[in-house]
Amino acid sequence: MEKKLIGIDLGGTTIKFAILTEKGEIQQKWSFETNILDDGAHIVPDIVESINHHLSLYGMVPKQFLGIGMGSPGTVDLEAGTVTGAYNLNWKTQQEVKKVVEEETKISFAIDNDANVAALGEQWKGAGENDKEVAFITLGTGVGGGLVSNGELLHGLGAAGEIGHMVVQPNGYLCTCGNHGCLETYASATGVVRVARDLAEEFAGDSKLKRALDDGQEITSKIVFDLAKKDDLLGKMVVDRVCYYLGLACGNIGNLLNPSSVVIGGGVSAAGVFLLSRVEKYFLEFAFPTVRKSTQLKLAQLGNEAGVIGAASLALRFK
């Protein structure tokens, strides 16, 4: 009898769960709000309680499961199954996640960084089409990523895949990491707005975006892209600048790893083909000739399900 997998996507506002088949098909899913009070002390007990409650609800037992996989923010020790420094969860000290979950559920448990896990999801069941060589970039509040090579996540000594901290503009914007000119400072949702404010200062033409910024209206990356799609001159300049940096980053990733695809996901990627075609223009400019022909840029397909699907795939290692 085929065993099941449990995938958990742990976020600062919501914890998402799914029960999947070994082939990655979601059979049940549920979620609840993350309780980060008391230094995040409730998070792991809440996860355990929710798993046990739902297994009881569905009339299932631990031996039916191959394992539980989870994606978490913060620094993850893969072997020990611990998480340190996940500040959006209020986890300031080391959390013994694996030990507690295995003891309380009697199911094997594996954990990795949330961006890595989303990369696995897209590689396995999404735009990556289960190819062994896939790079993933997620454009959200920050810029995250994950690199899959020979079917395995690349971890390096712990910080591989920090695509958002690839320097694309020497001496550029100051990043939260302390460096200047990281991709995250230009291509994240907040980065797009930052570029818009910067370019608006020098812009003298007619633009709805310029007027909105000058009037002190609240601007989002979605507004910038929507105006650019309507031929707003400043909006188009902002999008072009953002796509230049993204294309440069994708070119560098392609030249370094030559994956079959670089998959772009996250909130900013909702701009779709409008974004992708412009990033591709610069990617082709910066990529090595062989890479231009063999590495494709694609839009992510799984949306919010990438995390739970990728997390569940971690449990396949217990096979």
C-alpha cells in the first residue's frame, strides 16, 4: 500500500499543511494562524496538535506515512532538525523542531529552509517539470531562492541559494544584510517601489505614477507594473530597470549552473509574461551563448502550494 506524505509550510502569519501521495498529489489541506507570542513557544506544540488532530479526524495512523517535511524561515540545521534566528516567528533561540515533532507524532521528520522547499516544489510538480537541474527565484517582500542540481538541493556550507544577495549594482542601495546593491534591494516588492521613488526624482515628463508619488500616495509594486502595462512612461522605466537587474542575475545563475530552467515565482511574478519577456531580453544579453540556447526562463506554476508540496518531497528521503 502506497504511503502518504505530510508537507508543512511554516510562515510568520500562517502555517499550511497538506497530506499528499508519494507522487505529490494533494489529498487534504488545512491551515491556521501562526501564534508567535511568548517567543514563538506555541508554534511547534500547535503543529503537533494539529497533525494528531487531523490524522484522528481522517481515521489515519502514523504507520501510513513515509514522513513529514517542513519548510521554515531562519537558519536550519538539516541533520539536527533545529531552527535558529527565525525572527518573524519570534524564534530568537534554537528550536528543537525535529525532536519534538517525531516524539509527539511518531512519524519521521525532515526540515529545510522555506525558500529551498518552495524551489523543490516547483522543481518536482511545477514549472521545473521534475528536471534534475532547476534554479528558483521568489520575488516577495524580499528575494529568496533555491538551487536544485542533480535532483538535490544545493546547501553549500549552509547559505547556498541566497540569490537575493547577489550583488547586481556595486555601491548600490544598502541592503538589510549590510551589503550594497543586492538584487533584493531592486527586485523585491519593496525594491520596485524604491526604484520608482528614485527614478521619479529625476523624471520630468507626464506620468500618473510620478503624480501619485509626488502626492504622497501609497505605491505598491503591483501599481507600478499595472501602470507600466498601460504605457505609463515612468512605470515602464521602473519595470525596465528592475528587469535589467533580474535579467543580469538570471544570466549569472545560468552561466554558473546551466540549469534547464530558471523559475521565477513570488508576488511580484504575478505580473506574468509582461515581467518574464523583459527579464528574458536582458538574460539573453548576459548569458553565455550555450546557456542562451539551453536554459529557459519560466514563471512558477504552484503559487501558494509550492511550499507544502516541496516540504512533502523532503519526506521521500525516508523511502
